[in-house]
Amino acid sequence: MRFDEFIVADSINPNLQATKKEDAIREMANSLVEAGKLPRDDYESLVRAIIKREELGSTGIGRGIAVPHTKHPCVQELVGTVAVSNKGVEFNSLDGEPVYVMFLLISPPNEPARHLRALELIARQLRNDTFCRFLKQARNSKDILQLLSEADNNQFE
Amino acid sequence: MYRLVTVSNPEGLHMRVALLISECAKKYNATVTITKGSETVSACDVLQVLTLGAVSGVKLRVDAQGEQASEALNDVCALFENNVQSSV
């Protein structure tokens, strides 16, 4: 799988304003609504589902990264967005540290394999210190898209 | 020592299972690895476990070495055998 198969370019947020988990999730979900990829009517239900998933265990998996996600019938295919925070987001991460890079994934209820493929891709790329560092340092959407594109072209391996 | 396991969860090796595996593996004085095909990763690192992208039905090999290898192997493998209820 490639980032350009599910990351919505118009929803990328290089300057997340929120510093709390729920606010950050709301800001990211709203960017997908604004990009026309999520129905506005489903926004609250979607945010609640993502937060409910977080209550089962934080998706802040350390190294300043979080991958909040949920399954929701409002999408027909996997959609995702990425946000970078300069300030850091309190996310109850495994390592207790703030989060600076967040990938939000919304999957249709019956596509666990594509969800896993997306997680695999994100995990594989974020293991690369250079990719991770450059992403945290990115300050505009164009730079983030460029990094994702370079990752899609195996330039960080 | 090692054991072969099959991912039985219909959602595959999703993030919560990966986290449980890494937390479990870290508890023991043992080196635990998981192999899928030609790829071997540390069971202690959630990012590495996620890179396996193991869907339901995939067969994996879990290896453990060290003082508490037997206990670690039992506990880690139990996580594959007991379905962790998911909302992915």
C-alpha cells in the first residue's frame, strides 16, 4: 500500500492547533470533512467512535507518534489524514511523551485487511528515523506531501 | 525455543493486539521475536510488530531466548490464541 492511496492531500494539517487529545482528533476529523471526504452529518458520531477507541488504549505508540483510528459506516473506503503539531499534543502515549505527528485512519467496517495494510505502511515508514524526523520538522502541507511521496517511492529505505 | 501460531482474530494483528504483545514481551527477561515469512521483528516494539501486517489466518513463528524464554513464549502465544476483542 502507498500513502497516496488513502491520505487525503487537501486535509493535511502542518500546524495542528490543538494540544489535547480530543481537540486534536476533532481538528483532524474536521479537516477530512472540509476536504469533502467525510459527511458533515457524521462528524460527531465519528469523533465519538475515535475517542471510544482511544479509551480502550491510547494509540499514542511512542516516539511522538499517534495513529487514532476507527471503523465507521460513513466511509466506503479507507481514508486518512496526517497532522503535525509544533506544540505537542497530550495523548496519554505509552511513553508519556507528547505527540507531534498524528495519522488519523477511518475504515469501512468490513475492510480489516486494508486497515492493517495502512498500519503496516505507517509503522514501517515511522521506524525510519530520517522520515520521522523530517515529518516532525515539516512546516507546510507541500513538504508533508513530498515526504509521503518519497516514502511511497521507497526513498527512505 | 519457538512456537508456530496462527492469527485467529478476524481483524488480524491490529494495533491493540500489537500493543498487548509488546507489553507482554517486555515483562520478561527474554528476547522474543516474531517471524512472518522472511521478516523477523522484535516482539517488544509495537511499531515492528505492526510492520508484519498480519491478517487473520496468517501463520507466524514466535521465538524466545533467555532466562524466562518459556514463560515469555507461553504468554505471548496466548495473545494470538485468545481473540482480543477489537474495535480495530
